[in-house]
Amino acid sequence: MHRVGAAEVVPDVRRYRGLVLTGAWVALASVGMIVLQVGIYVVWPPPTTTAGFFALLQEDPLRGLVALDVLYVVSNLLAYLLYFALAVVLWRVSRSGVVVALAFGTLGMAAYMASPRAVEMLTLARAYGEADEAGRVALLATGDGMLATWMGTAFDVYYFFNLVTLLVLAVLVWRSDVFSRATATWGLVAAVLMAVPSNFGAVGLVFALASLVPWSVFAVLVWARLRWLVRVSDRQDAAVLV
């Protein structure tokens, strides 16, 4: 089986330089987002009840929105851009594999973007602060529904589809000579740990937190390699001009 090397993908990198370079830097930024989110989670654990979220959103709307995972939206968008950069580099390894990975990634991202309820919860919290007792009971019930939807079917669809995306891309990385086997291994480990969604109780939370380590190593290794490919492409362009 032919293994695609760096020399073969450099023309693609040159053609899509902006996308590959963006993918490199968002890979690094995604690691920074993970550190930030974990730090916030440790210092300010999110509420466990609807009433707790309402109270936090009234007292500190920004912290309340962060507790409702608005930063996770940014993290997912960064990962999505990284997947497109990987698609450029891995296109010659398997076009079918890249199409399948991006298809699942796009559907998963669409499912996730339909699940957050941060703005809705903020609106309900403001109404809750001005409502009478009967109105508060109704608003709490509505908030319970919002939280259930937030971590509901759409979220699980996103989680499993993202697993497929990362798994396929990690296999293609393994089949390519562009990246090291270590890069592929860390990606595969991260994908396996994503097999249990974070909303599956304590087990899901443990798996979700554990997946952050291999994903971060994978992202850093991909960042370094994509940057190297861009530099190689730039040097070749400079040589041609000379």
C-alpha cells in the first residue's frame, strides 16, 4: 500500500495555504481553550439545578453563560477548522475517507449548534427575577426542559459523530507519512475515549476529561507538522522566485 509523503501534499498545502495555516494555529488555540475551560470548571463549578443557573445568570450573566458552555461552542468551531486543514493534507491518502470524516463532522457540528441553550436560559433567568411565585414555578419547569434539551439527543448525536470524524482522520494520519505514528496514536486514543458522551453520568464525565489529554497532545503535534508543511511550501516558492 502506497503511503503518501510530505513531498506529495506540499502542492495542496501551497494551494490552500491560508486554510492549512489557520488549521495549525486553531489547533494550538484549542489546547488553550481546554486549559481555560478546565480552569473555570475547577474554580467555578457550574450549578446543578435550574434554580442555581437562574441565580448565577442574574448575579453574573457572563459567568452564567460560561457555565452553560458558550466557550465550548468556540472550542468546537476551532476543532472544525482544524479538521478542514487536515482534510487538505490527507486528501491524497483517501479522498473517500476525508469526505466521510468531513460529512460526519459537519452533521455533528450542526447537531451541536442546535443544542446550547445559553441565551434562552439567560432570558428565562431575567423573567424569573421579575415573576411572582406561580410564574417562577412555570419558569423553573421551562428551564428544566431547556437543560434537558441542552444535554439531549442533539448533543449525543454530535458526540458520536465527532468520534467518527476524529477516528477516521486518525486512521488516515496513521496511513500517511506526513505525520508521525505518535500523532495518529494520540488521535486514536482521544477518539476511543469519546465513546462515552459527557452527559452519561460520572462515567461520561471521567471519559470526557480523560479524552482532553490525548486530544491536546494530538493537536500540538498536528500544529507543529502543519506549520512545518507551510514553511516547506514557502521555501519552495521562494526558490522558484529566485
